[in-house]
Amino acid sequence: MAEQDNWVGIEEIAEYLGVNKDTIRNWIKKSDIPACKIGRKWKFKKNEVDAWIKSGKSAINS
């Protein structure tokens, strides 16, 4: 299985994108970032987040 297919948490996806965890949490609240809530934790697939970023949908208005 490729690394891009693995589920990662908020900390890892924030580090991967070079943003802080609060930015990821804001994206969860205000946009359609591809994420899945498993129990109390948010999980992400890097390849889905990459596609979301490239689509321009990460540019949200505060």
C-alpha cells in the first residue's frame, strides 16, 4: 500500500502541508476538506488532501 493511501491524523497532515493544527481545524469547520471522523479523531488521506488543495478549495474566507 502506498504511503499516500494511509490514514493520518491532524498533526501529521498539518506538518505535511506546513500549516498549524488550528488551520486544519478551521478547514474542517468552514470547508469541505476531505476528512473522516473516526471516534473522536479526524483522519485524512494525503492524496485526497493534495487533490483538494490543487482544486483551490482550501482558499477559504475567514
